Amino acid sequence: MNNIMEYKGYSGTVEYSSEDNVLFGKVIGIKSLISYEGQSVDELRSDFEDAVNEYLEICNEKGIEPEKIYKGCINVRIDPLLHKQAYLIAQSKHISLNQFIEMSVRDKVKSLSN
């Protein structure tokens, strides 16, 4: 995936401001706002890692559990007919609807990642 950095399980965006001539970004997938910037890719990455470390230190000092990025649980809204079709296919394959959806998403991610 382009324009995404990873550190300690956190994902951060990479953007460029031509107005300010600076790279910047924010951690995605959590409610807390963690932002960073830099004049170069190396500076951006360093500030990103420092920002994540600072967030984790603050959480530790305050006795707060850091936000989990991906819990493995999502709420998906789909067309009722598609829901029914997926359920019937899952039943015919003797798997749960969750297993069917996980397999389907895994297949799609794999095909789009290539």
C-alpha cells in the first residue's frame, strides 16, 4: 500500500503540502489524534516513530490502555439479498457466515495486493 508507514502495529499516512513544502501525516485507525511531520522521508519516519512512542509512554504513565488498531471485529452493512445469498452459500459449505466473509475478504485482499 502506498503512502502508509507502519510502526509497532500502528499505521500512519504520508502526505505532502506544497504550500508549506513539508511532509506530514497522522496515525489512522484510532480515535486519538497522533500527527507528525518532516522535511524529508527520514525526518517524517523519525517523527512518526517518536509520536507513536510518545503516545504509548503517555498511555503507560496515565495507566490507560493504548487504543487497539484492528480488533478483528467489524460491523458490515450489505444488501439484504446479498446477506441471504452469502448465508446460504456458507451453510451449503458447512461453515459459518463469519468464516465465509473472512475467506471472501482474504481472497479479495490477496487479488488486489498483487
